[in-house]
Amino acid sequence: MNEPESVVLSWRSRQPKAELPGARLTPGSDRTAPVLLVSGDNARALTALGESHRGKASLVYLDPPFFTGRQHLRVVRGRDHLGRPWRESSPAFDDRWASLPEYLDALWPRLVAARKLLSEDGCLVLHVDPKTSHYAKILLDEIFGIRSFASEIVWRYRRWPARTANFQRVHDVLLRYVKNPDVKPRFQQLYEPLAASTRATWGDKKQRAVFDTDGRRRCSSRTQQGSPGAPLGDVWDIGIVAPVARERTGYPTQKPEALLERLVLSCTEPGDLVVDGYAGSGTTLAVCARHQRRAIGIDHSEQALQIIRERLAQQSVEPVEVTVRDLTPAPPAVAPSPKSEPRATKPLARSGRRLARQPVSA
């Protein structure tokens, strides 16, 4: 089947093709490791993994910064010896960019490198927000092809309302693309509970469609077989990680395990490989360890890596750790690993350095 002509996104600083930096993992990458933790710039790491893990991943999940224009802090809360609450903040990652083109310059080569890791029946999920989702989709159409677009998943959540003369922003966008549209994708159907009106009318049993002689559906009939529920749609109502949740690490923009569970369970099978290019707080790796998937997580921040180690230790999992060795200079137009590395042009406090402890009123 002929590939439909795609629309090309252009900006002044864009290079004709994505130049991937040369890199190697040291001391080496074990393809059979249940969890591989890669320390270093994710553009280089994804490129290096392309040498050892090309075509091996069933799912690549990328959750880059959202172009918020600010530095994000990790917040840790506790109580002192008198029982008074306190809070400490430390830099986690910098999401300040000179311009939207600079942000896209950073995203482009990482998407190209990520595609190389996918198996023919695998898929990539790019997690963005409405400010950049339309730009990201055009980039993905170019890299994967228009026919490879599979889903736009809307993650809807509730949070404290903001003061704004606009509708409240309460959703993120997850763009899913398959590697090869001519191959049956790896996909397991998940279900959600039946609507109350459906249960009131039909109960919790499966329905069977009844058609007339012209092939038109006349009605539905009940069966004795239990219904698994309604096939999961592309709008997901999942709460954000609550301040008192057991899974909360204090790392900014931490995604809930329930969100990653849906992706991992629907797009992979036990034993499959999942790659998270912006590992952050380690939610993807924790979910994969719990559901018998192999996982590779990449992050530059020692603070993030330590959070991941501690989180995996709670499941008695010790990751194999490697670092990225640079072989060629990184492309000058590409910002440092956006999720966690401080920008050279705007020096920040060293990742993990504690800021002043702030008392919190009870």
C-alpha cells in the first residue's frame, strides 16, 4: 500500500536530517537483564541502544518535558522530632528553552533513535501536553509515516483549579505509533467497567447482536456468558499521584502507576522489552518489574537514578547499571537531555543539592 504524503514541519534552525550522536554503553549492555538502568544523555543512550537492542523493544515510552519554561523541583515532606511538618526542595530537571524550535530540535533526533529500537509489531508512545502535541504529531508522521498512527490517548485527571479566564486544563496527550502498519501490532484488549445504564438494561452478561435478512442490526439478546466489560477507549480517567499516595516520590511530574500499567499491559506481553527514554521517578520500570516485563530506563540525573534504585529495591529488584560513553560531539542544536540535565546556558544548582528547609504550617 502506498504511503500517503505527509506534511513536513519546518523551522529555521532545523537540519535536513536528524544527526544522531555517536555513543557506546559501558561496560556493556546485557540484553537479558530484567532491568537495565542507563546513566547519561538520552539522545546518546538511545543511539547506543540502537546497536545492541535494535528491533528488540515492544514498547518505547517517551515522556519529555512539556515546554513549561521553568525549572522543576523535587519536594520531600516530613516531620521533625516535635511532629511539626517540614518540606525540602531540590532541583530535579530544567524545562527552560530559548524557543519552541530549540525544543523541537531536541525532540526530533530522540524520536528517530527510539524508532530504531522497536520490533516490527512494537509501538512508541509519546507523552506530551496540548501545547506541543500538534507539533509532535507532525514530527511522528514524518518519522513513522502517516499510516503508522494508531491512537491519540487523552489522559484526563482532576487537580486544584487554576485562576484563568479559560477552560481548566485537565488532560495530557499520549500519541501512539506502530513501527510497521503492515504487521499486526502487539496489542492486548483491556476492558473498563460497564456503564450503570448498560448494567441496568442488560445486566453483567455478554450481548449478542441480532441481524435481519438485509444485514441490519435489529436488536441485541442476552447470553449466559459474563461480560469482561466495555473495551477500553482512548479517554482515560486516572487520578494524578496524590500527595499522600504510597507510590509518591516527590519527583516532579511523576506519572501514576495506573497510567503506565494500562500501556504496559495493553502493548506488551510478559518477557517483552520496554524502554523509557526519560525515566524520571522510575514509574515505568517499577510497573514492568511487577508485571514480568524487561525494562530499560535512561536518565542523566543522579537524583532520579537514586529514586529509581530505591523504588526497585522495594520490589527486591537490583538493576544492571551502565553509563553512556561519548564517541562524537552531540549536535550543537540539541539541548541536554531535557528531562533532567541542567542547561549549560542557564546554570542551576547541582542536581540533588538541598535548598533551605521550609517549615509548613500545620
